[in-house]
Amino acid sequence: MSFLNKSNNIPNYIQKEIIKLICYQCNRVNKKLCEFDLYEEEEIKYKSINKTILSICLTSWLWLRTCSTYINVIINFNRSMDIINNNNLLICSSKYSILKIENLTTLVLDSSIIKSMNFIEKLNKFLNLETIKTNLKKILIHINYSNNNSQNNQLISMIGKIDFPFIRISNFEFDVSMTSTTSFILPINIKKIKSIGVLKNYSPSMIISNLRNLSFKEIYICNYNNKFPFKELSTMNKLSSVQYYDTHKTSIKIDDLYYILKSSPNLQLLSFYICVDDLIYQLSCPKHKPKSCQCNNNNNNNNNNNSIATTTISTTTTSATTTTICTNNNNNNNNNNNNNNNNNNNNNNNNYNNNSNNNNNINNEFTFFYYWRMVCKLIKNHKKLKSLFIYSLCKNGENCGLNYLNKSKMSNHFINQFGGMISKNKSIRKLNLDGFNSPELFQRIISNNNSINSIQFQFPNNGNNNSLSNSQKIDYINTFDKLLNNNDQQHSIKKFNFIENISSNDTKVKTEKVLFSFEK
């Protein structure tokens, strides 16, 4: 600022333009910092900007007038109604004011002060002042959910009565227990939600109805029992602003992953659960395919059971309508013929079921590879994805099979397909993999990628057969150690952890045990 202090050497109009540029930059930073949860370093930055503005304003009258004209005003109620209760203080726009009420662009509220319609009436009166209407662009409301469903419903209902068309709230959870009804619709004046949570049995059709006119940056899905409508939201172009996607105990399919990546070019963090056993099975070459996961078999069995049921009904109906009018000898001959026909029918049924099985397998594999090829291309070419977390979860159980625990089940074909997809991405910095414990896969990734600097491999230990043996653990640790500490092995890894997640069915408490770590 020293060059500006020589005001005698700089014409006033140039000084004003410089101050306007400084105000413009301050407004940009303040807009980014005007979030619901500021980190400590961001608060320091926010206070630093305020000090800078104050220093500018105290330099000269010209600078004060220029700054007060072009600096935007953000009011944070900070759990207090004093600002509304004392309007005269705010409306005062003397020549000594740095922050003018007519420059108010953003109003920040906390849900703790929205307790009654009396508050809403005072707020609406404040919002309808001509000086406020001029430049006010948005209202931000931080939501603190309680365990009382009726209070949460009342809060959202009162927000809907605020006389302002553009309200942004920090978060909202679509949960049947939270809204008391699956037909809950958000008020139309709520236009943006930073973080959306979807829990348990909330109807996909109601999710679509609520998100149709909303913009949001984060999606959090927990223990969701229905198929989340990614395809429908993608068609509506509602995922384009999503930067953060996270699931917890909710397994997704390969087509879901495709629609997430296809429609979210700004995605920075992607965390999801998928059946790793099925993934290994699908991506292994035919000669070295491991055991198919139970969830894949169940899909086929459901289709086959429907076919068997239909065939049985048809056969029974035909037998029941047969009329017998013959003598005993003829009856015997007819019985023999009927037995032969029944045997032929059974053989035909078996052949039909086998063909149906094969057709289902072919259809499943075709569908998987159709989406897999596109998922690979999207991940390889994604420019903004910084963190990728993939966890093992099958819809039939947390640890359905054994393929993901045994490195011998991971063929070179799988390692090249899966590892090649990740290694060719140049934006990912942090990678967490649960159930992909093959050291060969780790080597495939780090030897062909110079951007990933943090990797975590983890596996479950439930005290049953679905756990790594001690010899496997030692083998893995030795291999990881050689790969990371070998001077001949060029890699960009600065931090690596190999973790065992130990859980007990009795206590349902999970603990993490670090078996191997590397840091430089």
C-alpha cells in the first residue's frame, strides 16, 4: 500500500479506480468465505480482510467514500436478534459509515434464532425496507438439526414463510423419520442446499420432486434401501454442481457410478461402496474367473425362479384337464406315455433353465462392460477429482465373499484393468481402497502415476474366515515395504497406511490397527 500513500503524485480518479479494484477483490474473497462452517485459517483470512478495509478507510476521505460505496456488506446475526430489534442502528448511513446498509448483499442466520412466527414477522419487515431490497442477493441459514422431528418440520415450515425468493440452507436430510412423511416437499424459496443427506427408505420419486428446483454441492447417502435416482437426476442436469459425493453402508452399481461421473464435472471427492467380489469376478478373464459373488447369483436365481414357477403352472394345468376313458391296459399304456412325456417336459424345463441362466449371465456381463468402459474413460480423463475412496460392501452382507481378501484371486487382467484406470488419472491426490489388498495392484498404480501422494489400503477382520491370515499379512507388509523404500522404485507416495479394521459382532465396535505405515 506504500505507493498509494503518495496520494499527491496520483490523480484522484486513478486512486478511486485502484480502491475499487481492491474492494472488488475483497468482495470476491468474502463471498467465498461466507460459508456455513469456516475453518480457523479462513476466519483469520476474513479478519485480515476487514483490517485491510479499515486501514484503507482511515487513510483519507476520498478512500473512505470510495470504499464505503463499493464494498459489499455481509451481516451475520450470530445467534442474536439485536440487529433486527434495533433497525435504526443499521439504517444509519452517515458520511462516517464504512459499511452502508444499502450495500447489504448477504444475510447470514442461524436456525437457533428462528423460533417463532414473531421472529419471522420482524425479519420480513426488515427485508421489505427499500434500503434492504436494493442489493440483497441471498439469505444463508445454518441448520442445526435436533432429535425432535416436529421441531425440524416447524423450522423448515417457518423458513418457507420468509419473504425472500432466494434462500440457501446449509444442509437437509431426506429421512422418513425426520419429516414424518414420505410426501414432504421443501418450500419453494429454498433454492440452494450445500449438503443433502438421504437416509433409509425415503422415496426416490420424492427425492426427484424435491431436488427438481434445487442446486446442491454435496450428497451424503446413508443406509439407503432403495435405488437412488442417479439416472433421473443426471437427465435433469441436477448433478452438475456436485463437488462431494459420499455413501455410508449403501452399495451402488456400476451404472450408478457412470451417471455420477458423467454428470459431475466439478466432482472433487468421490467415496462409495461397491461389491468388490463382483467387481473382481467381472474384470477377470474367462480362464481365471474366481467364484461369482452371491449377490450376482441371487439376481440370476430370482429370474430363474420366475421361469420355473411359470413352467410348473403350465404343466399342472395341462395334466389336470386330461380326461381318462380307457380300459386298464389302455390306462397303463397311457400312463407310460404320460411318464415319458413328463420326463421330456422335465428335460425341456432343465434345458430352458440352463439357457435362461446363460442368458442372464450374458446380459449381466454385457451391461457391466457397457458401463465399465465409460466409467474407465471418465475417471481417466477427470480433471478435478482429488480424492477417491472405494469400499467393499455387498447387499447380501458386509463381507459376502472371499475374492477381495485373496491376492491370488486378482488376475493380471483385473490388475491391469482396474489399476490402469486409476493410474492414468492425473488429478487424484488421495486414494483409499478397501478390499483391494494385492501388492501387485499397488505397484501397478504407483509405478504409472506421479500425482497420487497418499494411499490407504484396508481390510476387515470380523473374527471369521473372511479375514487375512497372519502369513498373508506378513507377505503384504514385506512387499509394501520393498516397494516404498526401494530407491530404484520411483514413486510420488508421501504417505501410505495398511490398516486392519477389527470388529466384534458382540460389541459392534470397530477399531483400526495400522499394520504398516510409510511417510516421507
